[in-house]
Amino acid sequence: MDKKATLKDVAAKSGVSYQTVSKVLNGKANVSAETERAIWQAVEDLDYRTNAAGRNLRTQASRLIGYTWTPAPPWQPNPILDSFLSSTIEAADAAGYHLLLFPTHNTDDETETYRTLARTGRVDGFIVASMDYDDPRVLLLQKLNFPFVAFGRANADWEFPFVDVDGRAGVAAATRHLIEQGHTRLALLAWDGRSRTGDARRNGYFQAMEEAGLSINQDWVIQLPGDVEAGIEATKTLLSLPAPQRPTAVVTVDDQLAIGAMRAAQSAGLLVGPDFGVTGFDDTPGIQHYSPPLTSLRQPLHEIGREIVMRLIALIEGRTIPESIILPPKLVVRGSSLRSQ
């Protein structure tokens, strides 16, 4: 096995003393930006990993947990995020910790924000959400050996602590429910682009259709942005087909697409539920008041928040953490998917 890099190796590569390297890694050094960049570049090049046990013994622990997200426009409230944050804040507070929220934007280099907060000691660990394939935040935090727990998974062969929702099983359950209602021609509104979460949810539809022996019309599998307008336009396209060639139900990977599908069906003169079945994902607060109420998959957000915080604090404090866990969403059946009202 290759010898692990040491603090002195980092110092030699970056051209400074090992004392300076130690201070920079612990957020105590007052050095030039050029020197600091050189040290962190050496850390990455050498794959140097700090001693987590030693770091956990620091007396200057911040008792802050970092969390970042990309804010939605002000006219698009995000009640799912609000519910998740509420649960994590409550769980952290009960353990004597607090959340440090730092929004990022699509143009930001998120890893630089994580690096800065970690090296300055402003947080003791991170909750990493909105996971995707080849997630650079995971690679960075593993390289720095800095505590984190993810909400979601990344590459199948990456090992790190996480709590996740089984989106594949959830969408498969929604698809089976529509099949049980007598639908054999089912469309899917999925997110465009590749994402870990999006792929899992889309694969749930394929799984249930194949299990039922139903053919999948690729023209009915539409990938699009996850918003109401996109759902409206995609469903209008599906419903413009001759009656024998169009789907009688649609499975969607989020509630915004489902709301759009409902509006398009109603505009076409169809009764949502009896004539055209629709399911969503997230069980967004308020959808039970739509006409008809929307069938959706509810994520156990409060349990997720508690499980993530419990694991992260154990990791920060050097205790054994429970194994990663994948939680099932609950299918909440309402009028939008029922043929008999």
C-alpha cells in the first residue's frame, strides 16, 4: 500500500513549515492568499487526510452544522425545504448544536465555500443535500476528512454516511396504484438531465411497468424541467394524440409537474381521476386542497432530519455512527388517481 502523506509532506510540497500548514488547516494562520492556496493544493495533490480524532478533541469547537442550498426565486416557495430544515434545526438544538445556513448560487463554486468553512473552523460538520453523481463536495470533504452526512446518495461505489428516500420504490408504488385502477396506458413526466434522484424515480416507473407486463411507449416518457408550466405543455402534447393512442394516466416525479398535468387535463375537458389519473411526488403542503386533491408520495422529512443530525453529531464527537439508511416514502392516495370518486 502507498504510504499516507504526512503534514511534513504537505509542508515540503507547498514550501512552508509544517507549523504553518498545521495552523492553516486549523484556521489559525495569518498567511497570504497565495500561500494558503499552495497549501490546500498540496493537500489535494497528496491526498492528505487530517486526523479526525485529534480534530474532535479541539476545545474551540463551534457547535455549528453547515448546510447549503440554492435558493429558489422569491415567488416559488419551497415548503419541502422548510419542513426538512425545521426537523434538522429541532434535532440539532436538542443536542446543543445549531445550523449555519449558507445559500449558494448556480454560478458559485460550492466546494470553495465548503473548504473555507471547514478550514476556518466555523462549522464542525456539514449536512450535504441535493446529491448527484460525481459530487465534488463529497470528494472534497472525504479528502479533508471533515465530518459530513448526506441527504441522498452519489455514485454506487462511493462509501460515505447518508440518509436517503427510496424514490425508485415510491414511484413504482404510484405506478402500480394507477395500474390497479385499471390503467394500461401510462405516461411519465420526469426531470430533464441526469441526476441521482431523478434516475431513481424514473426507474421506479420502468420497474412497475415491466413487472405488470405493460409496454412502455418511449414517446410517453417525457423529460422536462420540474415546474407547473412544463407539466402543462407536456400533458397537452400527450392529450393532443388521437384517443386510442394517448395515455389515460400520468406518473410524475414531483408535485409541480403533477399540478401542471391536472390543469392540462381539465382544460381538455377531462375529469382528473375518473378520466385521467395523475400522481405526484413530495406531498407538498396544500395539494390536499386542490380539486381534486392530488395523490402523492410523502417523504418522511422529519425522520430524515433527525436521522441525519444524529449521525453527524456522533461523527463529530468521535462516536460510532449507525449504518446509512434508506427510508420509504408513503403513497397518499387522493382523488386525482381514483377512477371511482
